[in-house]
Amino acid sequence: MEVRSDGIPVRCDKIPAPVIPRTRLQVWFIRVCSSILVWTCLVQLVAVGELWHPHLFSNVTNRMKLLPLRVEEAAPSPPPLLPARKYKSNGFLRVSCNGGLNQMRAAICDMVAVARLLNLTLVVPELDKKSFWADPSNFEDIFDVKHFIDSLRDEVRIVRRLPKRFNRKHGHKPLEMPPVSWSNENFYMQQILPLFQKHRVLHFNKTDARLANNGLPLYLQKLRCRVNFQALRFTPQIETLGHKLVRILQEKGPFVALHLRYEMDMLSFSGCTRGCTEVEADELKRMRYAYIWWRDKEIDSELRRSQGLCPLTPEEATLVLQALGFDKNTQIYIAAGEIYGSEWRLAALRAAFPRTVRKEMLLAPEELQQFQNHSSQMAALDFMVSVASNTFIPTYDGNMAKVVEGHRRYLGFKRTILLDRKKLVGLLDLHQNGSLSWDEFAVAVQVAHQKRMGQPSRRIVVPDKPKEEDYFYANPEECLCEGTTRDDLFSSGNSTKLG
């Protein structure tokens, strides 16, 4: 105790420092941590709820969307999921697609239609890794798998993988088979559906052209289109780079996408060697014999060319483009892989059309690096550019040419020049041997293609000869008549002029 000067005793204990600031800091810290914990739990709860019961938390999420956000933080919400179609599944359908990107694309559309017809659960398709291209890409490397599943949930149940109880490790042996080519509704209902009652799982190990072009119910034809034009969306990486390619080209003006199919695999498969040296012709022949599924071995190259069964050479394509009226200022994008014979084979094309480019010329090497050694992903970029081009010209009617043609029809009959190769090789030979002047040659080429510009036309049906019919994906006419009558659509007045 101390004593003041007036004699009153005073305690000498120090008054403790105020603790209010520290208490407030602790309170705020606890509040922040609690908020983070609550929101984290809520997000996890909603995610789990969506997995098991998609509608369970719909009211909660709808209210959350009403919370005020700053303008710069607001992002467009994804479209609401369609209500899932409820049906008793008759089994699981596994499919292994064969061929290149566009052959597999069409097959995926067909298999969704088959799953819908038979009330099956479709396992996300497996892509070809054993073909000439040896591309290791899986479905999710090329297509947006979540969008694929979600956008078709009102039609078909699709799962990412087969349930474990049906794996070989658990003693289950699925039936493997290729369906009969060009099969109709009756085949699948009568021959395939009963197999699911016994095996529960079927594995279609080949899927190319396993569904008929014609004679199917309208709802199945429209579903094939829906898968092709809406559900099969490329991954964000491919979409971003593809849109960049299109933007670069469009900023420089209109452009032609030339699908120059003068590539090693096509020349070897078709047996076409026009423009090749003897050494190159021998190399192509050896390659054809090395692949057991290329059944035609001995091929008369000139005979096939005269029948219009060979892709045009780069030199022939150059003359045809000039005859069609394209001048040296035309911007041309080569939508193709490596041209056989390398860059020197493009010398005539580049001389006539200096504004000829490829994706490798428009993008930095590091941008394409992620797609190197993945031919299907590279083909996806060319597909996007071809669909967006002002004019699309394929030099061979392979799968990409047909699927792009159909896509452009769906987008409003964008100009697609379908070359009549049988007529062209005759005109080219006459011009090159001096029997036909340039003006006569040009007029003849233009007249031959006035009605081959991608304008509306009826799909050709050849009973009992499906290989001779027009391909469904090249002309999906059942999907092109919205808002108009078929007679109006196919009237003679609907045409696309040259030039």
C-alpha cells in the first residue's frame, strides 16, 4: 500500500490493460471461419444431392441464384438440366468405335439411337486406338463428356463406365459382336434385343454404318441429328483454339476450306498413285498390304481414277479452283493432315493462290503442342474451320466431307461444292492434252457443278443397296424442314450460284 500526501492509502496494483480489441478480433475470426465452413458444407451437400437426387436441392439452389452479386462477378448460369427420361433399362450397351474422327462421330450418333430404340443404358463410347492414325485419345479428350450425358438425359441414360459387377474381373463375360451393316429397326428389335435378356451387356466392337440411312422412325432420325449437331460438343480446349482459327481467318476476309485428301492413308487405301513417283507408288502398295482390313490389294490406279474413285491431286485441285472462278486473292485454308510428298506437292496451289494457309501457319507451335500426335483432335480443329468457312470444297467424298456437308446443310445450306470427280478427270485430261481450251474447260467445269453446291435436295434411296444410297449424315433431310414444308425446301428455286 502507498499513502497519498493527504494520508489516504492507495492500492499499488496496476490496472490491467483493456482486452476489448483482442476480443473483437477473435469474434470476427470465428465468424469468418464459421461462414467458410458453412458454405463449404453447403456446396458439398448440394453436389452430393445432385448426384443422387437431382431435384432435391432445386429450391435451395434457385434461392441462392437470387442473392445479389456485383456485375463483374456475375457469370451466366448453365441451362437447367432436362428432366431425365424414366424407363426400365433392358441392359448395358458398350460400343467400340472404329475409324477416324468423323466415322466415329456418326457411329456415336447411331449408337445413341439404338440405345433409345431398345431402352438400353449406353456406356460412354470407346474410341479407335488401333487404326492407321493410332490416336490414343479417349472420348473425354475430344468431346465434352458431361455435356454429352446431360444434354441427352431426357432420351437415353448414359454412364461413364460399366458397373463393376459386369467387369471381367467379377467373372462376367459380355457378348461381343458387330451388328449387321445398314440394319433397320426390325433387326435391332428382333435380333439384338433378345440377346440382352440373356447377357445383360452387349459389346458392339464395330460401329461404322450399322444403322440404315432410310426407313427409320422420324423420332430416331431426329435423335441422330440432335446428337450430331447439339450433344457432340468438343472439349473447351478444342473449341477455344478452333474458334481462334476461325476468327483469324475471318478477320482477313471470306475463305475457302479445301479438304485436300491427298494424304498417305487415303492414297494407300484407294490405290490411287496419280502424281506419285514409282518409289512412292511402291511405298503406298506396301502399306496397303500391311493392313489386313484393307481388302483390295491389287488396284489399277488409272482405272479407279477414270471412275472418279480417286482424290484429286493438288495440281488438279488448283486447276478446278481456277475454273470455278476463284482468283489469286482467294484465301484458302487447307483442312487436311500432312500432304503426301510434303510441301513441294503444294507448289502449284501456292503459286496460283498465294493466300493458302494451314493451321500450323496461323497458330504458335506451343498452341498446337497439346494436340500433337493426336490426329482426331487435330481433325476436330479442321472440322470446326470447315463448318465455319464461306465455301467448303472436299476433293474426296470421305467421312469428313460427308459429315461437314450435312452440318453445313443444317446451318442453312452453306455453300459446299461437291466435285464430280468422274466428270472432272475427263475434262482435266482433255484440257491437258490440248483438246480443250481453258475457256471451254472453265465453262464445262462450272456447268457441271451448278447443281452441286449444297443446295436442298432429296436423299437418294436405293432399295436393297444401302451402299449406293446418299449417306444420312451428308443430307439429314428429316432435320432440315423446321418451319417449312418439304415441297418448299426442295423446290427448284432453292439453289446456290457459283461465283
